[in-house]
Amino acid sequence: MRDFSLVLATVGRTVELNRLFDSLLVQTFHDFEVIVVDQNRDERLQPVLHRARCLGLALRHLRHFPPNLALARNAGIAVASGSWLGFPDDDCWYEPHTLERVILRSRRRDRPHGVVVRWFEQQEPSPPGLLSWPRSARFRDFPVSSITLFMQRELASRIGGFDGRLGVGQWFGAGEETDIVLRALREGAVIAHEPTATVHHRVDPPPRVGSKIARRSARQRARGTGAMYAKHRLPAWVIVRGLLSPLAKPLARGALREFTHGLAITRGRFDGWLRWRVLHARSDLQALPPSARDDTRPAVNAEVR
């Protein structure tokens, strides 16, 4: 058994993978495999994968159709041999000490079930600590992206992996990474924040705020946040704050263009909350542990050290 299985779901990109693979070749910790879950219909990845293998990467290649980021990652989890999982994107890359610092953090006294690292381009340096259900349920905890999340394979399997109804390409256009962390915390998992381990991700210029493209993208992603409100039965005040804050902030600045963007976010969050309640709330309630069905607290406090 290896220490790490890095599950890489990819579609459409080719040469971008070389930067990730090159960063893995210079890791100071070497006991890992890369599981490439290929969602392309053609053979475009073959030259890139051949290069990576020739350079010495332990690499496995799976096919998954139709494209679905969450379900593709679950397919990788199902065949992983590592005791820990990582979920790099096909356009991200690691610092040379990233895996070493994650594994060192995992072996400290509190023995966390998950480690969240820093996304260099998006997050300012912050102190280490533990994620908690109370803060995460208020969207006030350390920021988590799937590329910054490392998790014990046993935990990921036990909670059912990623929710295929959420994420890129789905009607609920985001939220799968928040959801898996919230479910882990509900199960009593200890998830640590380790900002000395760093992941990079290509950041494209966003569409112009207020443009039709930007509003459409913001609304689609916001549906995932609305789904989180309903799926995890978050407090009413958290939901109301989430619906009003995208409107209140630009109004306070008198920024009309930002207000139209905020309106798209609010509409998306409300759409996601309402549709999830209509379509999925009953099945999600049955899936919760009995102690969590009457309120929003987890059965076990995730901050117990």
C-alpha cells in the first residue's frame, strides 16, 4: 500500500498536465501514485501519459464517461491503493515539499483524518488549526478547495466520496468540495489546516463583472451553495445572510454593475436551495445519523483533539 493516491480527473486539457507531472517528479516525498481518470472520448492524453511514465511517475489510467468531475473522482477513489487521497486539478501544480508536509501533519499527535493546505494564488497566509462543524456550517472556516484537500481513503469511502449531483457541469454547479468536508465533519472527522503545504492553480481572468457571461456563471455556481443550505439543514440565519449579502455589499457602495452580479448569486442560491429541498431533501434526511436529524450539530464534535 502506498501513502498517497492522487486522483486526477481531466477532460479537454493536455499540455497543462505536464506542469503538474513535472511538479510531482520533484516531490521530496515519493511514495505516491497518480490515478488519471480520463473523461475524453479520444486519445489526446496518450503522449502526455507516455512522457510521464517515461520520466518515472507511477501512473494509472482510467476511462470515465460521461464527464462528471465528482463521479470521476469517485471512480479513482474506488481503485486507489494509497492510505491518503489528494485531488489535483489538471491545471494545478504542487510545491516540492507539499506531499511531505501533508504526511508529516498527518502523523502528529492528533492524527487528523484530513489535511487542508493553502492555495497560493487565492489565500493569504493564516495560522494552522482544525476545521470545525460550527464554523464550517456558517461558511466561516478555513477555505477549502478540492485541490487543497487531502483525506484518508477510509474516510472518503465511508462517507460515500463526492456527491455526483454537485460540481462542474451539473445543474448545481459547485459545492462538491464543501459538501464532502461537511459530511466528514458530521462523522466526527478531525480535519487540520496546514498552511505550510502549498498548491498552485492557474487563475484565468474572470469575465467582466456584470456581463451576461459572468452573471450566468455566478448563478450556476451559486446553485451549489444553495444546495448546501438545504442538504446540510443549515440555520435559517445563515441562509438569509447568504441570500442578502451579495445584494447588500454592492448597494452599500452604490455599485450598480456589482449589484446585478450579486443578484445573479442570490437567485442562484435561492434556486439551489429550493430545488434541493424539492428533489433531494427527504433522501438526505434519511441518510443523516439519527442524532443529526433534529438539528444541525454533528454527532461527534470535530474539534476534539
